[in-house]
Amino acid sequence: MADVPNLRVPAQVTLSYHRGKPFVFSPADARWLAVEFAAAALDGPGPDEALALLTDRFPDETVEACLAAVAGSDHPDADRVASAVRAFVDSGAVASINQVYQLKVALTRWRPPIWRRVRVPATMTLGDLHSVIQILFGWDGDHLHQFRAGTRHYSDLNFNLEDVNLDEFTTRLRSVLAGTTKKIQYEYDLGASWWHEITLEQVLERKPDTTYPVCTAFAGDSPVEYSYEEDPREPETFDLAEVNRRLAGTREDL
């Protein structure tokens, strides 16, 4: 199958996986695979998701540059993807890649309140949001976690958590905070149960001169994650500038 044009890239990825070696994408391979994902999105969520997938694969590129990459991909669905995305952009519909969510992430059951206000891309996945919350509250990420939205539970499926069958790495924030759903829950450390309530406060237009995610306000210092009665420690003072420096460092991974 690695010699069949329309199966070459996924076949090579599969072979590399079974050989225990990472697959190194050539620029041509990256373009082909981007169109493959976008074409699949057209048959499901639609052109908005197809555009989001293209910009995921070609970060910092304009829509025009993404469409040029599609045209140069040699993928059999290149024309279909380009036409659908172009029609969507020209329709004047608000693309989710141009939206930012202002979230208030509050640690529950704490007095005085402890919370962080952060602005993130609407296309961010829940897996990305997990990484952001770890920085906002100074957690070290060593414990299990999950998100809850009503009866739906999301996490890293490799954890094999009971009642969790939705993948946080393929679920975008905009698909969870949709319709009447404005709040979701996040639990970190399933033993200690650090519960956080995440509230969508505003949907804003993305500013090209702003780096996201960015923390804009806060209240309270984070509790010490590992606190022992025989060795009590005081919380570290929340440093907004340092938190935003660390958040800016995650940009290439989100």
C-alpha cells in the first residue's frame, strides 16, 4: 500500500508506528495529509472544521496560503476541499479560527475564591485546555484528569477511566461549549479531586497581534499540590507575568 498514491502516506505512518520509529513528514506528505483530514471533515462537521484542520496543520499561515497548500497537495479531493472552504470563507460566516473564548476557571469549594480568567482559541482541544489549566494553577500534571459536560466525560483514552469514552485530544472546546452549554467541569488528581468549574464568559474576535492563550485576571494563590502535615508549605504567590510567559511557550503545541 505504501506504493499506492492515495494510500502512501497513511501506509507509511502505520509502518513507522509498528517499527517503533517516528514518521518524518516531507512538506508534500504534510500537505497531502492535511487535505485528507479536511476532506473527512467536509463529510462530517463541515467546512468550518475543515478550515480549522488546515490551519492546525499550517499554523501562522493565512487562509489564502492554506488554500494554496491544498491546491499543491496532489490529493484527489483537493479541488473539493478548496471549493468548499472558499465558499465558506466568502459566505461571510464567522469562522471558529477567528474566535476566542474568555473562560473563568475556578477551583471549587474554596473560600476565599481562587480563579483564573484566560482567553483561548475557540478551536483549542480539551487536551490543550488541560495543559493550560496546569499552568494556570501550577499543577505538575502527574495525576489523572477528566472533563465533564453533562453526562459526557472526556479524557486521555489511554487512561482507561471508567465512564470515559470521549477523546480530549480530538474534541474542540467550541464543540463542547455550544448551544446552551456554558459551563463544564475539570477534575485533576482523581484521588484528591481538585475540581474546577470552567465558565464561558465571552466570545471575542481573535486579534492578530495577541498571543493566545493569555491570562487576563486572577484571584488567590493556588493551593500547594503536595502538602504534608509534617512538612506544611505556603502557596507560591501567583505571578501573572510568569504564567503568561509559560502560556506563550505552549503556543506551538496548541
